[in-house]
Amino acid sequence: QVLLVESGGGSVQAGGSARLSCVVSDRTIRTDTMGWFRQAPGKEREFVARISGSGSDRTTAYADSVKGRFTISRDNAKNTVYLQMNSLKPEDAAVYYCAASKLYWPTTMADYEYWGQGTQVTVSS
């Protein structure tokens, strides 16, 4: 059974930083595109960032709301993907989910086959 386990969430002050990790087990993610999504209370889940997995390409994409503040990266040897979040704002507070897709460039959440259970990030002002 493929498992994605997120960690690194918690309570952070506005302007601070946090680093989320997502470890994948029972599946090699080397060629998967990995994504981060988030869902705030009362809101729909939304795309945050993704990173391709093919070779050394490592193409990334970000939601406009996090561009320049968040950085997605991966370590295929550790089967892990990261989300470095800087200059956090109260509106960044949400449950953050990582997901894996077999597609090179997934465009919808439905394109991701595997999902983690999420990690809560709280940002206090």
C-alpha cells in the first residue's frame, strides 16, 4: 500500500518559516510529479506547488499566492518531497497535503493518484 506521510506542520508566527516534508513508502517517486495542495476551513482544496520527476528536469510550478515565498524540492534517493515556506501569512494557514501523479504535468487534482493525510499549518498574526 502506497503511503504518503506529511510532517513539519505546526504553529508559526506571521513572517516566519516552516518546512514540510512528505515521505512516500511502497512506491518509487523518481518519475512521479509531486504536488502540494492545501485546504483552509470552509474552502476548497487548492493547488500550491508541483515538481516534475523526470530525470534532471525538475520543472516547478506555483500558485500565484505563494510564488516567491514557497519552494518545492525533492530528494528521490529519500523518496521525499519538501515544501519550504517563507514569509508566512495568516492566509497560508491550512491543512497541507502532498500528492503523487504518474503524469509528467498533471493539471487537476484528479490527475494525482496518491494522497497523504495532511499536516496542519497554523499562522498567527
